[in-house]
Amino acid sequence: MTDDAPQILDVTGYRCPLPVIRMEAALRRLTPGTALLVRADDPIAALDIPHFCQEARHQSVRQPDEGPADRPVCVFLVTRGPNPA
């Protein structure tokens, strides 16, 4: 693992609002500019994660979904912004 590899936060199995709450806590522990790879299977997380990131001034980029089509896991690469989460 290189220093540039993002930390991974797997919140599969958690339901709204826990994926975003856990992501926010993880982002608070990171320095600005550090990336976090977030995996979530709650369909609402696909909306909540980018919305939270926009409001908190973090960058989020949706990655290709993982898992089977009937139980997709959404994946986001979130880069912590300059402000606390």
C-alpha cells in the first residue's frame, strides 16, 4: 500500500443516516486533501453521500458500483476539503 492509497470505509449493512455519520467521523480524522473510499449498500447513501460532501465542501466522485445488480454497493472516492467535516 502506498501513501497515496485512500483509506477504506466500508459501511455496507448500515442504513441511513449511519453511512454518512460514520463517513463524517472518518473525514474528521483525516487531513485536508486525503482520500477516503466509501462503500455503502443503502440506496439512500447514493444520494446522501454526495449531498453531504457538497454541503461540507468535500469532493466526492462516484466510482463503478460493486456487487451483483440486485444488491449493488455504491462506491465513492471522497477527498476531504479544507474545513472540518
